[in-house]
Amino acid sequence: MANGEWRMADSTIGHQPAAIRYQGRDMASTALLKHRGKRAITSRYFWVIVATLTVGILLHYFTQQTRPLFPASFPLTRHAIERIIFLLPVAIAAFAFGQAGGRITLAIVVLVMLPRVFLLSPYPADAFLETVGVAVVGYLLIWLIETQAREKRLHQKALEKLETVNAIAETVSQSLDLDDILDKALSKVLEVTGLEARGGIFLVDEKEQKLRLRVHRGLSSDFIHREAEMAVGECLCGMVARSGEVFISDDSLEDIQHTRCQESDPHAHIIVPLKSRERVLGVMFLYLQSKDQPDVVDRSLFASIGSQIGVAIENAQLHQDVARQLWIEQKLNEVAAEITSELELDRILPKVIQIAEELAGADGGVIALLDRKRNLIGYPYLHNLPPELADVTVPKGEGLAGEVMTTGRPAVIRDYRAYAGAIPAFVEAGVTSVVAVPIVSGDQLFGALSLVTLDGAKSFSDRDVAILTGIGRQAGIAIENARLYENMHFYIGQITRAQEDERKRIARELHDDTAQALIDLSRRLDNLATSREKLSEAVMERVEEFQELIDNILRGVRRFSRDLRPSVLDDLGLLPALEWLTANLMAEQGIKAELKVYGQKRRLAPEVELALFRIVQEALNNVRKHSRASQVVTTVEFGEGKVTITVKDNGQGFELPNRTGDLATIGKLGLIGMHERAHLINGILTVRSAPDRGTTVTVSVPV
Amino acid sequence: MHKILVVDDDPDFVWVCRTILEAEGYQVLEAANGTQALERMRQDRPDLVLLDVMMSTTLEGVDVSKEIEVDPALKGVPIVMISSIGTSPYASEFPEDERIPIDAWISKPIQPEMLLKTVRRLLG
């Protein structure tokens, strides 16, 4: 290990590799030789080598004395045995002490054999050839053993690397949470490499070409704050993020590329790119304890570790992307749900802004709407922005919203203060960055949805813009729906008013003309019956029949007239009309009906009284037809600025649908009519009911 | 407490009158036709009669008013004739040349204030 190397200090325990320890050339070469010499002498192999060499020397130089040891019957000649015995220590030395040990031993063997060649052998040429033969065979043996040993070491080293990489891989594969992965990966790398417990991981922001520190160990808070972010290409880590190669810095203080991250103590670095599919997703920087160590760092091992962590980062980012995509879909569904469940823009649009803010990570938002009549842009819907901005108006085409409405395309302004079309009120409100998208539905443009940051600039991504564009379209649909809804209400109002007028006219005609005509007819018949001309009995009977018939028709006409438009409402107002309704219900159906009035009684506008009367009439009709109630209480409360009427029965109730619109599907058209009537007078109608729990209808109207 | 007899064959109209008058503290008696009205009056003389001019019965408003005038027991009871006859095409049927012994006319649809004002005037 003349050059030192990373190797396992202990055998593998389970599947966890033991700590890799660096055994570098941290000793002077002389001391190293001394150390190795001492170790060799204390080795039992050394003494086996000495013994075999001694045997070889004895056989080589004391031939006469040793000849009896080798009888003729022995299968090998003395020469053969002697050469084998000379090769034996070479093989043992090569095996036990490596190539150097084998070569030294072979040199000793050759030196031991050469005196006989030149001084003792009667056949010096043969003896020389024999010595050369031993040297060649010995060298081959050394080469063979060393080759095998090297292969074994390489194999072992590869195994160790594999185990190290596996340990990292196993650690990072246990989670899909990016911060968790980075934290565990850094801990594991520091643990298995046995490096100084200092380091960190930057993640690369490819769009902004920035590195951002995500996890760290053993770093000062000043360092963490100072180096939280750096540009790709900057300093050593930025350089590695660009090159994608493992970088080893011998001495941080001397390295001219080490422009940042300076610390007072000199230190060596290993900087590892965290790559997946050739993309550098992050950079891991680790501190070495000695400046000598970097020479021997196994770059390929750290490159593999970097790849493992890189793949884990990519997986986690993909997982994050999928989770975010699901979250975005969920939020978009929320927008769609808001739009489909509500038709009031004042409720929908603030919610749309809030959801868009969440999706884009913005601080506030605003919806600008175009007033086509006045050619002005207003900002009626705001979130997290000063409410006085709602009073701001700008001419059509001005401001960012105006630009977006003109071009019909989204716009992103990173520095709003530097934007030529900036509206001073928004600058004063602290707006720094803005993304704006048009609010459109079909070919109709209604306004613009803008999201803003209030604390520092933000780069809204293409994905943010794409999502917001979708939300802008949803908002456009909401506005169109709401306008259609408003139009529908306007027409419903017109129709209802026309219907009431018509009812009133018909009721009056029935009462004043038809009923009077019937009365007149009845009176004439009466005159006929009481005239001086004596009528036959048969004629008298027919006259009486006709009178009875006319009475029945008269009652029917009056009832019909009353149902169309009770004169009591027009004559006396709402409260007497409600008393009349409850009295009728009690008289006709035997249901205990009660009217309670609280607060200061007063007359209301005729259209309000009419709508409230119709709502209560319909509610009591429902009680009569469907509730099976024995009791119903109608309460009228005259409050401050509003009137609330409640009709509560103790009947069988019913299962309410989730949405008002679904009332039609379960045949509760009367309830829809009540909602419409309430809406026409700016009132709110609520229905509470459950099977066997009775029904309560409440209408509240501002007055 | 003044007693007022309301005579009309339209029960809704009677209910409206009752509501208006009772709210002002009057006692209200009811009759659905002329015959019933005279019977009640003879049993319990009212302080005032509200009389519908046209009823589908044998004895209608004008006849009742004449009966009241000639009956010594009822003579002097103020009569308020109520009718929508002014707006009716059958107004021609009303005997314009006859002297009708009544104290006041009120038209339908009834105006509560007008009714109360007339009643207060006649009852002093």
C-alpha cells in the first residue's frame, strides 16, 4: 500500500459495510520501510522462507553430505529437489509479502546460487543455465501469484465499493420525500466514508441556474446563511454542477476557484455531482480531514454514490411532481366545484383568487374587470391587497391587466416597479412581481386574473402561467354563467311581475264583473220568481235550480279570484293577509296555524309584501298538501333593516338535496319558486328539513 | 264599544272588514244576506251597518236599507253602502232615480282608512 488506499477496515457485517478507513502514506518512507521490515520479521512466513532458503543452500553447497538423503529410488533427482526448494521461498514470499517480497527473495536465491556457478561447479555453463532457469521460473511464479493477488484485491475493492454504493442506495430508496432523502444520504455518506462530519448538499434550480443549500452537517450558521444560494458555475460546487465531474480540492485556501464558502481553517474537499441521466440535479460537498488524502480518493466510488443520490433525487422530484400535479388537479376541481355550485360572483371570484394564489405560491391576487360602458378597468376583487385598490380605475388598455386584455395573452412581470405600465397604487401597495392571465369565455373577454408577490421578486414558471390560464378560463365561464343567471333572474322578475299584474287584473275582473254579472242574474231570477205573474210550479223549480247553480258558480268565481290575488293583500297589507292565510288553513284543513309577529309592525314596499306573501302562501300550501303536520307557526320578525319570516311545521319533513338546483329533480318546484321570489326582492331563503323532523322555511329580506 | 254589522255574501270581504274594524276596537257582527241582516239587527241592534249593495240573495242592499228605514226598531241606524257597482257594467241595473236611505257610500276595493274615517264620522 505504498500509495495508500481506501479499504475496508473490517469484514462486512451483515449487508452493512464496515467503515472505510483511509490508510494513506502518512508516514515517511524510511519509517515505512522500518515498519514493514519489522512486520516481515515478525511474520511466520519470513521464518519459513529463511528455513527453506537454508535448506536450499545446504543442498546446493553440501552435495556430498546431503546425497544420502536422496536414494536412487527417489523419483526426483537431487538437482530437481534443490531447484524446487529454491523456488519455494520465492513463491511463499510473493504470496505473503507481495511482488516486492518475491523479488527480493528471488534475488537472494540467485545470489546464493551464483558462487557455485563460478567457483565450485565442474560444469559452470550448465550451472549458470540452471541458475537462470530458477530465476526465470521464480520470476514467472512471482508474476503469477501477484496477478492472482491483484485480481483478488480488485475484486475485493469492487465488492467494497458495491457494498458502499448499495448502502447509500438502500438508504435513499427508503423515502420519496426529497428533504428526507437528502438528509439521510448525507448522513450515510459521512458514516460509510468515515470523512470529517462536515458537508452539505446543494440542489440545482435549472431554470434559475442556481444552487440552493438543502441539507448540511457541521457547518456554521453564518456559512449556512451566507452560502444558501449560489450561481451555477460559481465557486467549486457551481463548477461541479456545470462540469458534472467529481472534483477534489487539495486545499481550499489555495484553490483560486474557491471563491466562496471560505472558512478560516484550510481544508480539502470532495465535491460530487448528483446526477441522473447525465443531468446534474445537485452537488454534494464533503470535507477531508487531511490535505494529503485527496490524492487517493476513489473518484469512481464517489461518482457512483453521486449517481445513486441523483437517481433518488430525480425519483423524489418526479414523486413531488406527481403529488403536485394531483394537488393542482384537486385545486382545479375545487375551482370547477365553486363555479358549478355558486352563481354569485361575489362568492366565486374571491375563492378563485385564493385557489390560484395557492397554486402559484403568490402572496395576493386581484381580478380586474372591464366596464365596457365606461371603457374603464376596475379591480373589484382583491385578496391580500389593500381594499382601497378596489376604488382604482384605469382607462381600457392600461396597466398590466389592460395589456393582457388587449393582447389576450398571459404576461409575467418579474419587477413590477420597473414595468412601464405599472399602476402607482399597486406599486405603493408593495407589489413586486405579477403574473396576469386573461379571463375569457369563448370569444368574450371579461377581464384579467393577476397574482402578485409582495415580498421579493418571483419568477412565475411556465407551468404557473399554464395553470392560471386554465383558471382564467374557468373564471370567464363563472362570469358568463353569473351574467346568464342575472339575465335569467331579470327575465324571471319581469315574468313574475307580469304574471302578478295579470293575476291581479283577472282577479279584479272576476270579482267586479263576472261575480257582479252572476249577482245581477241571480237578482233577475229572484225578481222573476217574486213577480206578480204566477209561474207554474215546474218553472219555479227550474228558477230555484238556476239560482242554486248561480250561487255555486259565484262562490267558485270568488274563490278563484281570491286565489289569483287575495284582495286582502292589496287592501290591508302583508300582516292581515298572513292572518287571513293562517285562518283559512285552520278553517279549511283543521291544522293548528298560528301567526306570531315581533318587532315594530310596518308596511313594506308592495313588491316586497307580495313576494313575502307568495312565499308564505306556498309554504303553507306545502304544509297543507305534503307535510301531514298538525301544527304550523308563522313568525314575522321586523328587525333593524330587515324582515324575517319563518314558517315551521311539525310534519313529516323530507330529504333535502345538497344543492338548490336539485330541488327540481325531486319535484320540489314550489321551493324553487320561493327561492326565485326571495331573490327578486334581494332576500335569502333557506329550507331546513329532514325526514320526521318537520320543515322550516325562512326568508330574510333587507328593507 | 260600538257594534257594527257587516252584511255581504263574500266571506273574504267580511273577513277584511272584521280585521280592520276589530283592530280599531269595534265589535263586528256578520250577516251573509239581507234576510240574515234584518234578523240579527232585530235581535241585537247595531250602531252601524255596512251593507253590500248587490248580493245574490233575495233581499239585497237597497231592500235592506229600505226595511231599516221603515222599521221603528231599526230606524236611525247609520247605513254605509258598499259596492263595486260604480266600476261594474251592471251599474245601469241600479235604480238611480230611487231615493235610497243611506248615510254613506264606500267603493270596493275597500280602503281601510276611508272605511274607518266614514265609520268614525257616522258614530260621532
